Amino acid sequence: MKIIACLSQKGGGGKSTLARALAVELTKQKLNILLVDLDIQQKTSQEWSERRKQQNIKPIVDCQSYPFFDEKLTKLPYDYLTIDGPARISEGTLNIAKRANLIIQPVGASLDDLNPAIREFHALVKAKINKNKLAFVVNRISSNAEEKATQNYLEKAGYYVFSISLSEKISYREAQNQGLSISEVKYPRLKKQAQELVKEIIKKIGTS
């Protein structure tokens, strides 16, 4: 079993968006995937999965909610666990990080997003988490210049940054409202962007 954890120091960072796209694309590869929603108060990924089932969108994504990361999850018969972490860095984050093969933190371009996100990764490294398991996805980007500047800022902090970023697009939100993932959006360029990011993440997990 491989475990990919999408974590964020605050809500709205894009972790649910990313976890859903990973779950969809891995399921399309005929792999057995469980999308784990660890925010039982909001249950946004759980509700998204239910919308998907109601609309009979294929492939069906298996999603379950849990109040915390339970070691029993690692014993389940899945190829991948894709974790949509809570809308905050919690006490259970370290436990998730210890078991995950890859920890991804989506982050926006503002310093209000970047600096807290870097500090969270610093804290994980201080707690003996392998730095090679930590990676950033730049999210909600509005220009190429903003993308490069943000990627450079994160790389200077010493962390891996995926080369493909996600743009700030209304169509991404609309797709998820319909039970789709961002890799299933109707616009070919945006669909390809999301699918290529997922491919890059899967490649990274093999080297972490």
C-alpha cells in the first residue's frame, strides 16, 4: 500500500481538490483506491463522493470519513490511500506523516500562505520526518511570473516543488460542484494540466 497525504495549515488551500484528483486518476488506472476524509465536521470530500455517485460519474471513487488517522487503515486491502487531511495542522499530522509515502502541501502565492506552510514542513523535519517525503504544489496561480516566483521561494526554503502548478479557475470549482475532479474539467488545457500534475506526483512517490 502507498499513502499520499494532502495536508494544509488552513482550510481552502486546495488539499481536497488535489486528493480528489489523485483518487480519480489512480482509480482510472484500475487500482484499488480509498479516499480518506479526515475532516468529519465538514466532510467535503465525502459529500463530493456522494454527489459523484448520485450523478453516476465513472469511475466511482470509494471515500470514507474518519475522525483521525487510524493505523487500521494501513491494513485495508487498497493499493493507495489518498488522504484529505483536516482543515488545519493537527496533533495527528505527525502520525500521518510517519506512515505516508508522500506528504503534499498545496499552497498559494501570498506570503501569508507561503511562510506558515514552510514552517509546518520545518516542524515535520524537526520531528524526524524524511525531507524527501515533503513536497509543495503551487495552487491558485494567476500568471507565469507569479508561478515562477512562488516556486523559487519554496525551493529556496529547501523543499521539493512540483513543476506543474494549478491555475485559479472558476471551471475547477464548477467541476467539483458537479462531482467531478479537476482532472475531468471540460476544458482540454486545464484537464491536461491537472492530469500531468497527478502523473508527476505518482512518479515522485516512487522516488521518495
